[in-house]
Amino acid sequence: MIRRLPVFKGYTVDLRLQEFRKVPLNDLPEFVPLLSDKGARLFNEFRQTEEGRKEIAYVLGRRLDDY
């Protein structure tokens, strides 16, 4: 199954690979691991959004009400 990953602050959020990715045109891609300081700050902000809560619930295989 192909899914469109969420985008937050210009970064593609890939919780399966535990990273934020930004690939600007004509520039090198930026990968931000969730375990880095910047990644932890981005994840904390992302999880407070409705889209973030839905994505986390999906990845964990839980209903949104359980999270």
C-alpha cells in the first residue's frame, strides 16, 4: 500500500524511518533523525498537531482515542 507521508514545517515526516526529510530543489537533501536535538523539537511540535496525533496512532496501530 502506498501512503502519502505528512509534511510538517517543510519536512516530510517518516516515523517508520524515524526521521524528518527536506529535499529542496537544486540543493542537497537534509535528514534530521528523531533522536537528534532538532528532531526531538520538531517531533514534539508535530505530535501536538491533529495530523501528528493521527499519524502516530496509525504507525502504532491504535485508534486515535487510545492515544
